[in-house]
Amino acid sequence: MIKPVFTEKSIKEAKQGRYTFLVNLNADKMGLKSEIAKAFGVHVTSIMTMKKGGESGKNARGKNFTRLSVKKAVVTINDSEKIDAYEETKK
């Protein structure tokens, strides 16, 4: 499972060749490298991964909530390549 992350920071980093994805919690870097290379047709130069633990608490109305744990991967690719999902189109 690979989903691109579209935030202001990730779009700004995409212009510099670093793309952010939400990935499976059990994914390893070598598996991610081959999956991203196959899915987008690019050459991956480095991968940084980070995990964010789940949260539980109460909202303003007193209801309990839980957020699941997520894992992000920041992928750097060759300078001459781009991933089309992150490209902005001007209207």
C-alpha cells in the first residue's frame, strides 16, 4: 500500500525531488524502493522512513477517539526524473 501525501510541505519538497508517501507499517526500505520504482518508473536514490504512533483521547464533546499508527516514507529520486502525481497544473 503506497499513498502519496499532499500537504503544503510535501508539495514544496516534491519540487526539490523528495516525495512523501504513506506506506504499510510492516514495509521495509528495500521493498519500498522496488515498489516505488516499479509503480512510478523512477530510480530511487534514498529513502527515509518514520512512524507516528496512534493516539487516543476525548474530543470537545467528550467522545472517545483513536487514531491509528501510520508510517511515512520520504523518497529521493534522480534529479532528471519526476513523479506526475505531484505536478501542479496551472489553470
